[in-house]
Amino acid sequence: MQKGLLTILAITLLAGTSLLNTVQNSEQSSFLEDEIMKIYQNWQREHGKRYSQFENSHRFGIFKKNYAYIQEHQKRVEAGLETYEIGLNSFADLSVEEFEAKYLKLKSSSQREQRNQVYKKQGKQVPVEVDLRKDGVVSEVKNQGSCGSCWAFSAVAALETALRQSGVQNVELSEQELVDCAVLDEFESEGCDGGEMYDGFAYASKYGIAIRSEYPYAAVDQQCQAKKTKTRYQFSGFVDVESLNPNAYVEAAAEHALSVGINASGINFQLYRKGIYNAKCDSRKEAINHGVTNVGYAPEYYLIKNSWGISWGEQGYIRFARINDKEGQCGVQQEVNYPIYKLFENQSTIVE
Ligand SMILES: *[C@@H]1O[C@H](CO)[C@@H](O)[C@H](O)[C@H]1NC(C)=O
Ligand SMILES: *[C@@H]1O[C@H](CO)[C@@H](O)[C@H](O)[C@H]1NC(C)=O
């Protein structure tokens, strides 16, 4: 048995070169195939992707399809038919279904009672353009990794901006604490299996939230370790921005980082590279499956911070087209919240 196998292997190795040539000559498309394989291998190197041989051929199959789709899209970009580009980012070897199952885990909040403070449109004068990054109140773009914790990242991004706006600079808060702890008792979130931003806000308002360095991100569900942390920030609640109202949205966005839910399904969002994103999207509340953070706007777009690292999109951001309907692009105006950080005069900044 063993011997026979070895013999076959040896013959195959010897014949390898000529066999390959025969295959190449017999298939016209193999030149293209080789080119794409080279692109795939470069891409793997760039993104540190290593697979078993079996997995690799599966991944290459999907990559090829995505690559062809990107080429088609690029033709339309060059013809002036698209306002945004897509490209080979770190998700380029995932199918839409795989991607959705792995990353899009925001739970719908349709069950929640509306007993919160609501921000309604007030007809305020707002600046034509806002970019909170320019005020130095937006923290670095993070990467949630292979954990459905978008909701925790969206909440923490808004919490961090609220902190910075009240003068507490350069503090980063713990997404992991929300993943581990905003899942018990009164909270409905499920850690890496998904959750809701308002659970994060409610948690940080009831128990405070630790700084990131004391409770670092692990991208897996763990036991709650909040009791071990020392440096915690106490928030004082959050506001629901009136749903389905672009004016209320922009008024709130002029002053706050907003946690928003969107429908992030589809290959265009997955592979988004730059430009103003206006892909057709189901914007119903039931379609919302990803939590992100709005940190500015301009007449043509909303500026959205994602949590998929800086290699996705425009250094981790996407510009969402401002479209003329009440749901907004991909439902961005459906579920909108921002947290409040208020420092009482009798309170020190850090609550221990
Ligand atoms: C998001 O929108 C796309 C495009 O309309 C649609 O195919 C997809 O089903 C929507 N996602 C969800 C979760 O409903
Ligand atoms: C601090 O001030 C707030 C608001 O006036 C008050 O509700 C709270 O009880 C005070 N806390 C302490 C420790 O004095």
C-alpha cells in the first residue's frame, strides 16, 4: 500500500511539468486564470491569508467571481455610471452569504418600548458641512474581527466622541466589556452573536464602562470581568433621534456622533473602496443588520465610521449618499441614537 502510493507520487512529480503544459495548452482561459491566480496570491500576501489546499481552491473560486464583478463595476465607474468604487479588500474571498453570516449581526430593536428621551426636529440652522474628525473628537477606526460585535463598536465610538466633546481627551473605551457584560439580566445583546447599541448605552449609563487598556478586545465571548477594572467612565443616558426624519438626523449629526443601524448586505458594501455609496438597498427596519457611527455630513453624503479596520473603504469610513426618502440610504435614518456624558460639578472625571 505505502509503497504503491509512493511510486504513484514519484511518477506524478516527474510528469508534473509536462502535465501542466498540456493542461495549459488545452485551455484557452488558463492564461487569464494564471493572471488572476497571481493577483490572488499577491492579495493573500498583502492581507496575511493562509489556507489549507482544500480551503484555498474554494476561496480562489469566490475570489475569481468577486474579481470579475469588480472589473464590471469598474467599467461602469469609468463610463461615469457609478459614484463609488469597489475593490479587493480583505473580504474579497468571501461570498455575500458567508460575509453576512460572519459580520452582520445587529439585532433588530423592534421589540423595544419607546420610553427614552426623543430628539425631534427643531428647525435649527445647521452648518452645510460637518466633520467631527476635524474637531479631534473621533477616535481611531477599530477592527471587530470575526465577532458579530458591530453593535458594541458602534456604541463605543459614539461614547468616545461624547467623552471627547466634554473635554476628556484620548480615552478609548472597552468594546469587550459590552460584549461580555451587556448580555446579562436586563440586557438582550448576545456578545459576538449580535446585539444592539442601546444596550451598550444603557449599560454604560448604569454601570459605567472601563477603558480599553484595562479590558482589551478579544473578539470572543468571555465571562464578564468588569469588577476587575479600575478606570471607568459613567455615562448619563442616551437619546433616540426621531426615526425616519432626515432633518432631525442632520440636526443631531451636527452636534453628536450617532449610532445608526444599516442594511450592510451585498457585495457592493462588502467590497466598498471609495466614493459616495448609493447602491440599491432594502431600507426597511427588518433589513437592518449592521451598526456603525455617523460622524459628519455634507450636502451629498453622510460620513460613516465602520469597524472593519482602515483597509476597508476610505480609511475605514464610507460616505453614504443622502437620498430623498425618509428611510435614508440602506435605512440609515431608521434607528438613530446618541449617548450623553455629563459631568456634574461634584463628580470627578473618573469614577472608580
Ligand atoms: C439589504 O438590501 C439588499 C438589496 O436590496 C437585499 O438584497 C438584502 O436582502 C437586504 N438585507 C436584509 C438583511 O434584508
Ligand atoms: C452630584 O450632583 C448631582 C446633580 O446635582 C446629584 O444628583 C448627585 O446626587 C450629586 N452626587 C453627590 C455624590 O453629591
